[in-house]
Amino acid sequence: MTDAQNLPDNVDALKAIIAGRDERIVQLEALVKAFKQTLFGRKSEKLGPDQFELALEDIETATEVVNAEQDADEFAPKPKTKKPRAANRGHLPKHLTRIENIIEPEDKTCACGGRLHVIGEDVSERLDVIPAQFRVVVTRRPKYACRKCEDGITQMPAPAHLVPAGLPTENLIAHVLVSKYADHLPLYRQAQIYTRQGIDIDRSTLANWVGKAAFELTPVFECLLKNLKTSTKLYMDETRAPVLDPSKGKTKTGYFWALARDDRPWDGKDPPGVAFTYAPGRSGQYADDILQGFEGILQVDGYAGYNRLLNRRSKQVQLAYCWAHARRKLYEVAKNSTAPIAQEGLKRIAEFYQIEADIRGKSPQARLAARQQQTAPKLAEFETWLIQTRARVSAKTPLGVALKYIARYWDGLILFANDGRVEIDNNAVERTIRPIALNRKNALFAGHDAGAKNWGIIASLIETCKLNNINPHDYLASTLTAIVNGHKQSNISKLLPWNYAKTEPVV
């Protein structure tokens, strides 16, 4: 049979297949173009982090559709031995329940009449899921009485609950908290999920549970904040917290002030943690109030409100500034125009970061020695370059403004070279406030100042759990149970996340 005779008779079918592939190619090209715009486009055209993830999901999904179509195409050439596509297929932890399905031949008798014996096996694992299941915990308390006398009735007391005479267990309340503040699922959406299970729980009821939990967890939050302030090296940053203003029928801008500790880069022994304190404004007075009792080095960005800390009568706080912010100023100039001076500055700063990458995780003494030997000379060269460059660049140009910013905060920018505990930037605290921004996008705003305060309390405990590789749900359920069972206020530090018995790591 000739090649011509092997061609399918239905030419229209072939044309339809080709048209479908062309359509997929156009779709993928459009997605790749959007992805490149996200990465390399102008700032005004870039997507937010969550939208960026959506773009990636679309590209990966569309790619797999093309792959699946290729596999199903009866006219496409097939390799003799099909190799699986390289992909991250996930890791299946050992703690997950295994349901074994053994596939045996129906007849274990050989054609010769002998008996077949097992000589090996092929094992494959697939990830399965049982949708969230609700269950009812029924508590029965039998009443006992004596038939011989009338001394009364014996009955065990009812166990304490976070919501007295209410529906939820502490485990369910922890689930609601984690869904709202870690998975960014507003309460009304959670109520919709419950409705699909045939459980009619109003959003306001869920809000009551959250409020009760926030009240009971407040002492733990206060203990966390107090513990952080015993450190001698902390980070601080602030982020917007839109709050509804009923009197004006619109939102007002409040702020979460994040106070964080992360000593892991210099092998410190104190556990990492973060506390979010809500304040109705961005005045440096709020930072000063939060930091009452703290003495040491505070790593911050260049926001002028922190200067108030330097006006204390006793110089208790020393400000270390952030090279990431200084670099960003030069980067903005370099990406918007041809600016060899800005490029030169970025190159010099990159050398600082390369040294930091090599010493991350080492002791303060080792870090300090490396910085004195390697970084200090480069900082001296950078200062000379900065002075000379500013002398020949107009202060009113974008480049002049960027250089002025670095010069203004120079003493705080070079502080890391003289102390092995200080980081080159305050990215550690900026990472902790990203979940706040995600929740803000999903919930849009807090209903009132008290709601924002509760938000900060619960988010502080959840994010501290994440920093310590603790499952937030397990921690919150255990802590709420301990509280309702009368955990002593004098021993509240035992309820801090890092004192919780760790289970599996948080993914």
C-alpha cells in the first residue's frame, strides 16, 4: 500500500485538527506575552503577586491541554517507548494514610499446570482526597442514683467549651481561623461551603466564633509581643489596613505595624516570631508606643516616622537601614532610562549581597570577620563613588534623588558591617506582611478598628507558627482547648507557638 493510500480519507477532520492546534498556539503565545509583561513590563502594567500566580497557572494549564491533545491525536507520530514528561509530581509524606489496592490475576495456575509464585511487584502511589467532612461529637452524661438511699444524683460535669452551649468544637473554630487568616477565605465564603454540606451556619455566627477566639487568644498575643521586645535585634515595617468607616460610608486607612524577630541568618537561638499591631495611622508615635521597653537595634526602611525613636531621652534604639530599599531607588532609575551611573551602583550593591549569601547562617563572629575583611573595603569605595557622583549629578533628577536617599541613611546602611547580627536588609519582616496583603485583597477591608485588631492578633499567631514550621490549625486547636480547660495566666508563655509540641512541617 502506498503512502498516498495511507492518508486518512477525511481531509476535513485533518483540517479541524490543524486549526485546533493553531488556536492553541495563539493562546499560548498570548499567555507567554502576558507573562513577559508581568516580568519585564512597566510598573503600571505589572500584575500583583496573586495575579502573577494566576498567569502562571493559565500558562501551565494551557500547556498541559496541548500535551493531552498531542497524546490523544490518532494521527500524531507516537514514539516506540513513551517517556514520562519531566514534571514536579509532588511529594507524598509518610504520615498520610495509605489505602492499598492489590491487583491479582484471576487465575494463579500456569499454563503448564504449576502454581504461580510472587517474584516481585510494581508499586505506584497516587494522591487522593476526601472532601472536608463534618462530623457531630455527641457528649452523653449519664445520671446515676442509688436505689437504697436518696443521697442525690451523681453526674459528671459538662466539659468546658470556648463557645458555651454553642455548636463548634475548638477544632472547628481553629479551622475557621486558619481558613480566614491563613488561606484568605472570607467568612461568607466559608458559610457557602458549609451550606453545600447541608449545614446552615450564618456568616454572623462564624464571626462570633472568631471574635470569641480572638478575645481568648489576646493574652497569648500580648505575651508574644512582650517576648519579642526582650530581644536586642528586631525588624519593623508597616502595611496598609483599610478599615470601614461607617460614619462616612467609605474606608479609612489604618496600618498594621509588624514587629519581627528572625535570628536564623546568624544562628541565633531565639525562635522567630512576628506580632502585628493595628493602629489608625502611620505616625511614628505608634511605632514608639509599640516599642516601649525595647532596647537594641531596629532594622527598618527609610520611612521618616522611625526617626522619632532616635529622639528618646535615652538612646535605647539604634536604626539599621535597608539596602534593598536603597537598591530599589537605583533600579527604578536604571530600568526607565539609560543610566550607566545607576547600573554602576547596582553592580556595587550586588557585590555586598554576594558576600552576604556566602556567610548566611554562620555565627555573628564569623559574619563580622568576613564583613570587616571583604565588605568594609567595598563600602569605603562605594562611599567615595557616592560623594564624587553626587557632586556632578543634579539633585533634582531621579538619579540625584536616589543618591541623596543613600547618602541620607548612610550611617544606618553601613551598620551591618560592624555587627554580625544585623542583616543587609529588612526583607525578613517584609515577607511576614505578604499574607496580610493577600488577605486584604480577598476581604477588601476590615469592618471596623476592633476587627482589624483581631485580625492582627490571629495573624500574628498563625504567621509565627509558619516561621517555626508548626501546623497553625493544630496549634490553635490545642491552644484554645488549653485555654478553655483553665490554663493558668501566670504560665501563658507555655502557649507561645514555639513551645507547642511540633507535628509535621507546614507546607
